[in-house]
Amino acid sequence: QVQLVESGGGLVQAGGSRRLSCVVSGRTFGMGWGWFRQAPGKEREFVAAIARSTGSTRYADSVKGRFTISRDNAANTVYLQMISLKPEDTAVYYCAASGSSTVATMTYQARYDYWGQGTQVTVSS
């Protein structure tokens, strides 16, 4: 079992920055990590992922160049640094754990076994 707890959400103005954190615990060895988001009335979508062994990353086109995923193994924490935020980034952001070894496949929700409860990010115009 893996437990994930997100934090760092809140209200931010367009153009601003925010860093989300995801504290992980349990059987985390060998896990890769991803961030997804779900806006009101929309399906949950992939945002970013980081592979377990190589640290390779993958981003959705909509956030490429603005969001950065990283991990601190010593702190058991996965981060999502967001800059140049836009109103369309408003969503509930979820952290997730995947046993997949290939970052290219980590864009698919089905590749994830554990999910956090989510944290709301609201970007005002």
C-alpha cells in the first residue's frame, strides 16, 4: 500500500506561481509518480510524470514549459512547481503512484495504482 497526501493548493492570480507537494508513505520503493488534474465538468487529465529509476519526465502539452515535476527521495515528497498560471489551470490536482517503469506510459491513468485525495488550485483572471 502507498499513501499520498497533497497540499499547497489555493487561490492564485493569473501569472502567478504555486508549488504543490505530495508526501508519500508506505511501499514507495520503485514507484514512479504523476500529477493529474480535473476541472469542473471535465474528465481528469494527465499533467506530469517522473519515472522511478531514470528520473525522466513527461508533461502534457498544455503545461510544458510552465510546470516542473520533481521528487525528493529523502523527504518522501513529490513536487509540482507551477509558474505563469492561467485561469484554465483551475482544477483539483491529484498526485498518483505508478509501478510502470516507462515514463511514456505514465500519461495513462490506468497505469497508476494509488491516488491522493486532491488539492484545489484556483487561478483568478
